[in-house]
Amino acid sequence: MAGLNGGGTSVIVRLEIHKETVTFGKIATAIGDAGGDIVAVDVTRASKTTTTRDITVQVSDPEHTEAIVAVLKGIPGVRLINVSDQTFLMHLGGKIEVTPKMPIKNRDDLSRVYTPGVARVCMAIHEDPAKAHSLTIKRNTVAVVSDGTAVLGLGNIGPEAAMPVMEGKAMLFKQMAGVDAFPICLDTQDTEEIIRTVKAIAPAFGGINLEDISSPRCFEIEERLINELDIPVFHDDQHGTAVVILAGLLNAVKLVGKKLEDCKVVITGIGAAGIACTKMLLAAGVTNVVGVDRQGAIVRGESYTNSAWDWYANNTNPFSQKGTLSDVIADADIFIGLSGPGVLKADDVKRMAVDPIVFAMANPTPEITPEEAEPYVRVMATGRSDYPNQINNVLCFPGIFRGVLDCRASRITQEMKLAAAKAIASVVNEDELNEYYIIPSVFNHAVVEKVREAVMEAAYESGVARRRSQRETQDSHHE
């Protein structure tokens, strides 16, 4: 999942103000002097001597909130009643719910949705299990599965703490693509137990979205589930990131007049996302990818404890470049950071090829900030929403799952992921394309439909779609 965002939030401060002692203007000035931005004021109660007001204040982080609260507590005539963080308020009671599609108004309705009428439907599925796709929620339901080991930039925080993220993911599935997704946070970190559990719950779902599972365990979990289930399994941290990065790169190289397959690409952070991104680039025709991790460039012939790195060494770095990031960055056309803050220096960017493209994805602090890189870089992208060109997985997973559910694909192939990347890139037309707009907004409604159509077409071509295409259906009617 995309990492923590560096943007601010807002809090609601409820104050009882004694009119004869202090004016609201003095309070507003104090908040402003403390760096707070008042965006709304509501009077909730008033008497001859006091007023109670809810003041909504934009703040940068929790420490900023505490500083403003301390200032308010120090003003004579002000009593702090409550501080409500709007983010926490949105999470009260959870962010999603289950609602029926139709009301049960009488005994006849009850007999149809439940016993005895439901028995006929059960037996129809028993006789033909494929009917579960048309007669249950399976046709439109995705399980968002996590073990809480790699949540955002927070690390191994456990299944309960992972729930708010998975609920948020479910909200995005529903709002963006009409997919009913449900968070499944597992209280185990055992690879075999996770695989067994997901297989056991799979009958209720049309797809599995793996989320925030640590590397390298995530590779085996995904691969095994893909091979052992007959529904699509998609690890969004790997492939969603790779799809959206490729979409951005397709437009970035077009802007600078280069061909992607001719570019030298340097990637830092060879974990789940780094490896998936590399595989996506290789599938897109790139031949010169150099991966760099803490130990330096990954090179053929070296011995690595991580088996995934053995594959990486044998399939990348064709010129066997060795050394640190600064050693291998020379003449690189593209830098992709999936590592940590401050990894890329301005001097490194200076040594890149003409019109360098930098995708610094570490969150909340990128490998290099846009402010540092701007004098030397042609196209810059990050994972943050407060800078242009945000690379966000939300551009990918809703449309991909909408497509695979609609065509009843058994799996998500590399061709389908490439098609999704090209579809996302195509939303930005040539008249709109510029250094600050290479990737569409997550709120662009054209994205999901374009991705859905492209994924379905690729699924039919790959032979993994089990629902006949509209064209096939029309052709059969003409026969």
C-alpha cells in the first residue's frame, strides 16, 4: 500500500469563551500565531456571559495540535472543553457497513431470502458450483487480506492496527469501482497458515487482494495462492505499485522524447514493490535495469540470502555494474526510489542523463524532495498527494478488479497488468501532458472504466476469462 502521507489534517477545538475576559479575535490571533489555519467556526451555545464555539483548525501533525492546545489553555477566559481530530472522528465505529439490497417487508419476502425458498438456490449451486457467481455475492466481492506485518510506513503493527487501512481500501473499492470488498486481518504471520486460511475463505469471494504483507513472505504467499485458487489473487503492494509507476513512466518518456526500452533505469529498494516494478519494466521492453539495495548494486555471480535477489541478479544489470547508488546512477535516464528518505542526492541527479526522470516514492519523506531535485530534474513524481504527479495505487486496483470480476478471470496475467498501465497513461491526453501532469488524478472518473476495458480485453486474449465477451455472445447469436 502507498505509504504515509505528509499532508496535514484538521482538528475541532471546542472552547467555552467568557465574553468579558477575552474576545474571539484574540483567540483567532493566538491560533494563527501558533501556525494554525482556522477553516470554520460554529457557535454551539451562547449565554449572556459565555459562548461555546467549535473551531476547526488545519494543523500539520499531532505535535502541532498539542502546541495549539497549549496556547489556548494559557489564554485567560478560555476553557478547553474538547479536542476532536477529524481523522479519528471518521473512524468511529469503523468506516464500512453491510446493507441489504432489498427490504424484508413480510413473511413472503422472508421465505424467499431465507428458509424455505433459499434451499432451492442452495441446491442449484450444489449441482453447479459455477452458479455461485450469479446467485451469491461472490461475483462482486473481494477479500482484502493482511497479516499486519508491513502496514504503510509503520511496519509490523499487527492485525487489529491494520484494520483501519484495510477498511479504507474497502471504501475505495466501493466508491471507485462498485466492488464490495471486505477487510480480513489475520492473527498469524505463518506463511502456510495464511495460505490455508485464504484458501478456506475463498469460496465467498471473487478475488483476493493481498495487502501489507512483509517481504519476502509475500512472494510465496501470492505465488502459491495464484496456483492453488481459481480466482484472481493480486498483491497490490507489488503489482499495483508497478502498474502505476509504469503508467507514469510511459507519459514521462513521451514528454522528454525518449523510448522506454532504450532507457537505463536505476531502482533503489529491491523488496516486493521493487521486484514487481522491475518485472513490469522488463515486460515493457526495458533491458537495462540496475537494482540497488543497502548492500549496493545487485550483480550476477554474487551470493544472496534472499532467493528473490538471485532471480534479480540473473535478470538485470546487463553490464554488471557494481557499487553504491552514486556509483551506478551515472547516465541513468530514470531513477525509481522504493526505499527510504534522503537516499538520492542532488549530486547524483546531476550525473544522470539529459532530461532525467525521478520517481522518488518513499513516504512520507521521498528519496529526494522535489525542492532539492527541481533545478536538475525534468520530470519528478512522488507518492505524496501534496506534490504534482502522485503515484497512487488507487489508480490501479479498483479498475483491475472491476475488470477481472466482470469477465470472471481466473488470474491476473502480466499482459493484463501492462494493459492497465497503458490505460491509466492514456487518460492524460497529449494536450494535457506536461512536467507537472503525467498521471491522472485518483478522482478522474475515466480511469476505472478505461482500466476495466483494457484488463478485460487482455484477459480474453490471454485465455483466462471465463465469462464470454460481448463480441463472442453477439457472434453466437448470429450463427
